[in-house]
Amino acid sequence: MTLRKLMAISCLLMPLIASAHNLQNDQRVPPVGVADRGELILDNNEFSYKNWNSSQLPGKVRVVQHIAGRTSAKEKNATLVEAIKAAKFPHDKYQTTTIVNTDDAIPGSGMFVRSSLESNKKLYPWSQFIVDSNGTVRSAWQLDEESSAIIVLDKEGRVQWAKDGALTQAEVQQVIALLHKLLAQ
């Protein structure tokens, strides 16, 4: 085989290699449950946790953001989070689900991560926050460590778009346009 053919084949395979996750378009995410911590609940200004699992995702168009419990991971897709806030999607049809892997946090910072999530829950009570203390979701979905993954789900809970890592500005625009399209259906 010529060098040119080898280069062409490797370029075709590169997106498959770079995509570590096992999320497939038009399929539901692999089933997973979080029993240690789980969904952060705010009721009468009191916080608690309840078990959460991926079977609860259908029902609304949503962006699932899976992030390592570290500032560097949170910053990777902050542009998308700001774009979602600016779009003011209707809460009855759209929800952001943020899953934070506190197992992938800087040692000793877990308390600060949970405190930050509690502050965000107070600011955005319609959003869903999941604390995954054991990295169960990252493992089940085969996501990168120390990263931020974005998954767009239709109202049936099927993956419409997914990327593990920082989104480009063009990808942020693509996700926002896709969300508008899914909400119009």
C-alpha cells in the first residue's frame, strides 16, 4: 500500500479513534444508575439526594453535560452553557442535566464541588444536577477522564449529538440550532 493510501485510511479512521464514548445517534444512552449521592434535590431551601438513573432522561429535549469535578473540565464547555442560558429554552420542554463525576476531582475538593452545585441548583432550580461519587456514568458511557462531554437528547431520550471534550464555537452554534429544531418538533 502506498503512503498516500495509508494516510487516507488513517484520516478516515481518526474520528472513530478520537471518539472514546460509546454513545450512538438515535439510540438511548447506555443504561446507568447513580445510587451514591445521585440527583441533588432542593426542597424548602433544604438539600438532599435521591437515586438517579438514565431511564429518567426521556420526556424533555435535553443537554446532558458530564463533567469531571474539576474547574478545568467545567470551563471546557462554559461557552455552551452560556449560550443555553441566553436561548431561554422553555422549562416545560427543555432541561439541562449536569452529571458531575466527583470521583474525578482534585483530592480534597469534593466538598467545594458539591457546594458549587448547591449554589447552581438555587440559581437554576429547573436544571438537574447529578453527583456521581464513584464515576459510574463515566465508566458506563466510556467517557474521558478530566473532561467534559456534551450529549443532546431528543424528547424520547435518544442521542442526537455527542462530543467528549471542548466544543468549538461552530459546534456550540450547531448544538443551539439542533436544540431549537428538536424543540419545534
